[in-house]
Amino acid sequence: MRCFATLLLAAAATIALPAMAQEISYATSQPLTLPHDTFFGYVTGVATNSKGHVFVYTRNGEPTITLGGSRAFAHGGSNLYEFAPDGKFIRQIGKQVYGFLAAQQVRVDKNDNIWVVDRYSSMVMKFDPQGRLAMLLGRKPESVDVPSSPDTGRGNPPGSGQQSDLFQSPTDVAWDAAGNIFVADGNGNARVAKFTRDGVFVKSWGSRGADNSQFKTVHGIAVDAAGNVYAADRGNNRIQVFDNDGNYKSSITSGGNPEAICISPGAHQYLFSSNSNPANDLDHGGEIYKLELNGTVVGKFGQAGKGPKDFGSVNAIDCRNPNSLYVAEAGNWRVTKVDLH
Amino acid sequence: MKHYLTAAAAVSLLLGTTSAYPQSAATAALTTPDLSYEAVPNFFQAPPGDYMGELQGVASNSKGHYFAYFRGPQTRLWEFGPDGKFIKEIGKGFYGFQFAHSVRVDRHDNIWTVDEGTNVVTKFDPTGTKVLMVIGHRPNLADGPYATPHGPNPPDEKYTLCRPTDVAWDQNDNIFISDGYCNNRVMKYSPEGKFLAENGSEKVGKGENEYNLPHGLQVDHQGNVYVADRGNNRYVVLDNNLKWKTAYTSFGTAWSDCISEGPHQYLFMSNSNPNGNGPGTWARTGQIYKAELDGTPLGKFGHAGKLAPGFQVVHMMDCRNPNQIIVGEIESWRMQKFVLKESDAAAKPAAKKAAKKGRK
């Protein structure tokens, strides 16, 4: 039933596509090399730091469920890797960390701190550039239900708009110039949570729905240089734009049904939005839009598929260099570098 | 009430209980001559101190290397040299490995695994170090098991597999997948993994274009597809676009099939002895049949047994060379090599001998 609903959504997304977007020519490559006996699994996060290093957060191991006296406990299953600019493997970060369970996202802030978002532990973990834990947001649920029902069990129903510093399947994190933290929360809850740079919970906004300031899911988040917050409202086919305090400003509907978004740095900022295909549909969507911050379409590139120039359920875009992107392809279990011409 | 019955049927299917797939004797048994054969004892050697588990998949590449895909504490893929000596493990800890079902090698020596725990079919390069493609979708951890034993199968989807069982290719590298325990269908994908055709659905059936656990498949050089329709005791033949052609019904329970390479291709079929059935089942099951592609039986060999060279639930076969058969067995956790004596037995009408044996 769940899958059927996804199919319907995919069909809706296809119909909603703007038809006139210009094709951007592009080249792809897979420069990252892994050590022997290490493989990517479901790749959900990719990010670069200021030195061109590439960080990948992937579900590529077996989560372990251990049976306690009356409850089941889950740990492991996802890993964070760092690669040199030429793609060579450098190291693993956060091995055995308590909060790594189901990889969702990795982002690097302007000071090269590495932020990891885990969908199943519902935590946002900040590592310093040396790979030490610097700050933690949220708390991992103590135990899991088997069969799982991860989007419930935290008091209020998910998506009810509860003000809390606990998350429910968070998806992404971003910062403004002052270092305030914005968490996309996410798949379970449907809201944006704001924290100060020191992790003090300020407020959250949004609940499940289709009105302005409501979300189906918040599947990605980005902040522009002026401090405006862009929330990818996956399921409602729009990117909602808020001011820095969460006041609704506008909606961008020219970026498809956004699964992943990214705003490039620099004097002229661009907004990238991936109209990612769901895992069970390789025949529609999959293209990535390059937009002005006001939603004007610059162009689009790519399509769903498994070929070298196709995209499989893109879950993250890194756009530090707007002409040379990294995308995390959840459905194809790979990280692809995309050079735009 | 009706709903309850459906649910009960689904439960027994998903659990793979033997009552859902009663073992049947092959009607071809009495008329098919015995092939003389030799077992090569202890041909495959595990590394010292290590063990194979339930041997679900066996395959070989063009250089005579062998691959074993098995269920140990983790599901693992091992490569052996032409001399049977262990070479290396492939895909250690790989996210697509959870519960082995089949391994096959395509004509370019790429290694493909079919995993019914992750619902993923994976294409490795010939060295086994690089993943070239994944088909299907491993269910999100947070979503729980995709197929639960509490109801009818979820609706079939083009790109989501449900406990898939096997993979094969035609000469144009189109990909065919039997899918599986909780779908009942055959899929055709382009070499790039795009959906092209489907035969069957998520529903169990016994008519034409229906399946009851498609458990294995192979493709001949003309592009025809041979599906081991295990629960229906038949091998279904489809054309390259998955249009129904015919079914072979005289070879017992259709556990697994294999088509040899070379200008004259043969079809091998295993009427494997069952998991956990009652007394007497070994007397009427366990042989592997050799046939022409059109289903004409040529011979049979082997028997059920715990001790080598008996077969203990043959799960998959490798028959790249039609005179050298590798079998993977579930219950004895082993992979065995057999050499068939070419043609002498097949040429003799051995029906009497076979009949005598059949009465034992």
C-alpha cells in the first residue's frame, strides 16, 4: 500500500514538471575509490569541504538488533568515509559511534565541521574537522520495535507540529551566516527546527499538510547568504522559502518534487533541486534542476536510470562548486561527480 | 473467512513450509536412462578453519574459476580456482548480501548475485572488486521487512523485487530475473537495467503465465527463457519477450535448471529431494535430468543422500561444460563436482534398469 502511494506520487510529480526547462549538457564520473572489501550501499549523503575533500555517508553495513530482556536494541549499519580531492580513500570517521544507524545526510559547514544526519537514530551529529564529536542534537531512541515502527513512539504523533528538540527521522541540516542551525525534521515530523550555533533550541515551525508552512515531508534544507531558509517539501512538489525566523515567504514549484536541494556559495548563488525518482520507478523523473534563488529555471540535466549518465534516486547534492557537483545516488549505490558545461 | 484463508496460504508460502510444495516423482524417471558419472571427492577446499554454509549458488567463469554463494553466519561469496583451491572472498560485508539465493556469471565473466534477504541483484565486475549495477531495492531499515508473513503479497512493481531467486542473460545482455518467493513472475530488463517486460504477477497461480515460486531460470542462445516453476512442478519456456511457449511437466519438482554452453546446448533440471518431507521421499526424488532444450529427456544421474556423493537438496547447478556438473546443496552445506561419462550411457536404452531402480 505504501509502495502504491509512492507510485501515485511519482505520477503526480511527472505531470507537475515544467516542460520548458533547457537541457544543460554535462559529463559524469565516479572518482571515489574504496579500500578492498569496502563497498558503498545505499548512498544517502555526500559533501565536500573547503579543501575539496569528499565525505560520504552510506548505509552499507548490517544494522545489528540485539535482544534485551524486554526490548530490542539497534546499532551500526552505516558508515562515514572521507576521500581526497582525487577520489582516493583517506579514512573512516565515527566508526562505532552510537548514532550511526541509517545514513541520511552529511554536510560540511563553512568551518569544515562535518555534520551527519541519521534517519533512524534521529540524531544530528557534529564532528570537528579532525573527526571528533563536537555537538549532538536529538537523542537516539532507546530501543526499536521489531517489526519496526520508527516514525511513532515519541509522544505526540509525528507531524503534529510539536515544539521539541527531539527529531523524528530527520533528513538534512543547514546553517546561516551567523551559524544558526536549521534541521529538516523530516520524514517523521514535518517541520523545520532552529537552534543557535551553540545548540540552544530556538523554535520549530511546520506540521503535516499542504498549506503554506505545512509539509508532506521536509526532505532537504538549505540557507542562502541572506539567511532565508529553503525547505524541500517532498510530496507537495515545492520548495518553501522562509525568512530566518520561519515566516513564510514564497514557494518554488519549478524544481520538481524535491528530494535533495543545495544552494551554492559565492556572489551569485544557485539553487539545485533533484526531482528524484522513487526506488520503484526508473521510467519517470530523476532530473536535477538548476534554479535562480527566485525559482527561475536556468536549466536541467539527467534522468532516472542505471546508466553512467543516469541518476538513481538522488538523495544529496553537493554544490560547493556550482559547475562541478557531487550527487549521492541512493538507488544506484554510488556517488557520481557531475560536471556541467 | 475467505480473507483468513488467503492469509493462511500466504503464511505457509512465506515460511516456505514443505506442505506448500509437496515433492513429486518425475514421470520421466521410468523412461529416462541413467547416465554413468563419477564424483570428484572433496574437490572444493575451504580455507583452513573456515566453513561453507547452506550452499545456495554455484557458478563458473570462462577461465574455469568457481563461485560459491552461501549462507553462513553472514552470507558470503567465495571464489575457487580451476583446481578447487580457495582463492578469495568477494564482497565481504557487502550491503547487498544478507540471504544468499543464487550466483551466476555472464558471458563477460561479470559475477551476479541474487540475494533474497536484501531483495537485490548485484552485478560485480569479473574481479569481484567493483559493483557495476544493482537491481531491486533493499528495503529501508526503518520500513521493516518488505514482505510480512501476515497477509497477501504486496502488489508487484517494476523495479522492486520480492525475494528474487535467480538471474540470466540473453546474447544481447538483456537481464532476466525470476522473482521469486513473494512475487510470482519473470522480469526482463535492458542491459542498463530498464524494465522491458514481465510475465506473471505477485499472485500465485498454476495456469499459463502464472507461477507458484519461480525458483530459477536460464536463457538459451536463441533467447528463450526456461523457468523452474517449483511449486507447479514444471519448467516453463518463454520466448525472449516473455511470451508463453510451453511447459515441461515430467521432471518432478522444478527446483533448479541449468543450460550448458557450446554449440549444442543441454538443459539440466534437478528434481531435488525436499527439505523435511516424510519417509520415502528420497526414493522418488533427488536425480538431476539431462535433456534437449525441447524437453526430450536424455538421461539422469545422482540420488538423494546425506553422504557424498549423494545430493542433499540440490539448490543450484553449474553446467558450463555439460560433462562436468557442479551442484550446490542446501542441507549438506557442500558443493560437489561430478563428471558425466559422455554419451555411452545416454546412447543405450536403459529403460529397464531405470524401471527396476524406480521400484526400490
